[in-house]
Amino acid sequence: MGVTLNGDQPGDVQIKDNKIFGCLVKFFTGLDRVALGESYMDGHWDVKDDNLVAFFEKALTSEYAFRKGPIMLSNFLHSFSLLTFNLQSKSRCKKDIHSHYDLGNDLFKLMLDRSMNYSCGYWYKNVVLSPSANSLLPSGQATNTICETVDEAQMNKMLLIARKLHLQPGMRILDIGCGWGYLAKFLATNFDVHVTGVTISKEQFDYACTTDLESHELEFLRVPGLKPDGSGQFEFKLQDYRDVNDKFDRIVSVGMLEHVGKANYETYFKIIQKNLKDDGLVLIQTIGIAQDYVPQVEPWANKYIFPGGMAPYPDQFVKATFGKFIIEDWHNLGQNYGRTLHAWNENFQKNWPKLADKYDIRFKRMWTYFLLCSEALFNLRKLNNWQVVLSKDGYKGGYISFR
């Protein structure tokens, strides 16, 4: 597999404790996907030059890393309840969301970008403003220029979402799983729309409610070249998406489907269908499984990072939307996510001294393992990130997408 024990190449395992041997055997035979991460958290091993990405890029391309039989057994043993029963009930979802998103806003403020977008950024500067202030038609030549910072990439992503939704002043927007509220604020600030954001995270809700459109803290969200008339508004509700009952011109949901669970995909899209006006558009951004041998639930991450988390396979997404929506556009942003995760880890490591009094070293190693393993999975294209645009019965006049 290209990884040498106590070797001198980037990504080579540096043994600190002999317990690592059993964990490596379990990992590469596919019988236990949890033990290796736990042993890293406990300090039993490191990698040369702290290059965990190099380790995972070597380890996860090994023929042993995704052996179907053992992986299926391991996934079954660790995730039987999640895969078999609906564990994303309203009460269970609150518990799972609290365990992750309510860890502390200080962590996410120091790890993410300034707009606290906890999803894949869009690093290619292909989203070009048109000469007409609020026109959403393409203008100019698309480029492959790369954004310089994660802050810029996330602003670029939010603008891409706005353009794909074909926003017009006065529209009502629903943001399902609104996070800390910056996408809602970005859309209201730049496009004169009214955005309602819903979340079940108390920490996110409280944070989102701390600013209004008059706040100077939101100046950084303004896009040069756009000239909104200032009629935009946003509001936030501490509410489960299943309790929404209203009509909206547009619905957006970024990084939410991963928390819905496959038992609820039908319900999730029925709720969206019910709350969308007949001529409306929906944009879903979600992590998606890229290969059929990659498990839908990653046991270590499910135990330590995202309890109840589950990424969809493409056929599950299609099945859940079929008969309810027409797929107008399916854009894979996956190649951007490795770069985004790399930037988050850089922020996390740089700002760790500000967090060390609240979180212990095992927590630091846990997040490092998560961020860099995830970076490798996206770099290797084992995971994708999709932006899918949906309409009820075909977008009037024909849908034009953007890249």
C-alpha cells in the first residue's frame, strides 16, 4: 500500500505504542474501521511530517482498504441500528445535532471562514457578475482562476447558489438547515429577498439572531457590483424542517441532507415539495457517495463526529425525488472539498492555542484525523459534493445553470 512503518517518507506511520499493530490489521482487513482512528486519538501513532493526508491517500488506494465483504461486515456491526431503523426522529435529531453543532461557536469561528460556511467552498472564479446590477444571466468568460482564501471560496459558493436559484427581488426563500445564518444574510443583503432560515441547533440559532441588516458586521457580505435597494430581510426559527408549513419561491438546503437519514429522504423531499410554489426552484447541496464500495455510514465518524450522519448514493437521491421534481441541474463540486478541508485544518491548527483551554489534546487529534481523512477521501474522489437544482414540473422558459 506504500506506507512504511517508521519510514522516512511523507505519510509513513511512526509507531508510538505497539497497540497500533492490531488496529492496522483490523483496518486493512476491513473488520474494524473505528480502532485505527481511536488509536490515533490516543497517541499510539503519528505520521512522518504530520502528513495524515499522504497516509490516507496511500492507505485508501490500497486494494485492501475497501474490500467489499469485510467492509460490509464492519459497517453492519458498527452501524446496524442506523442503517436498519429510522434514528433521525425529531427527538433523536436534536440530540445528534446538539452533540456536534453545539460544541461551541468558538471552535467553528476559528476553524471555518469568516461567513462560517460549514460546507464545500467553490474555489474556481467562474461566477462572474453581469453588467446589469441584479441580472443573473451569464456574462464574461468562465475561468479556472483559483480563489486565494477559503473566505473568498465560500463567498464565491454563496454567489453561485444565488445565480443558480435565479433570484428576483421580493422572493421568499426557505433555508433548511441554515447553520449560523450567513447564507440567508448573504442572499438578503445582495438580492433583496426575504429569507427564512430553520435550524434545530440552539447555538446556531442564537448566533444567527445576533445581527440584522443594519449591522456593520455584515459589510463583508456585500458583493461589489450588485446594487440592492435594501428591501431584503432575514429571520431565523428554531424549528425542525418537518414542521415547516408555508409557501416559498425558492428553497435552499446546504449540508443538511447528510443529517436526514435514508429512512427520511422521502419525507424530506415531500416537505420541500409541499412548501415550494409551483414555479419555484430548489437547490440541494450535499456530500454524496462516489463509489459503490464506499460505505454510506463511516463508523468512526458516526461515533465521534457526526452521530446519525449518512451520505446518500446517487440512486437514493434520484429515487427520493422521482415523481416529485425534475432535476434541472446536477453539479459535482467534489474536487473543491479537499481544498476546503485543507483550509479548515490550517485554521484549526493555527488557532489551536486559543482553543486549548477548552478542549483537550485527544479532541485536537480527533478533529485533525477527521479533517485530513476527509480531505483525502475527496482528493481520491471516493466522496463527491453535489449541487442539485430541482423544479416541480420544469422551470418556465427553460433552466439556465452556472459554473
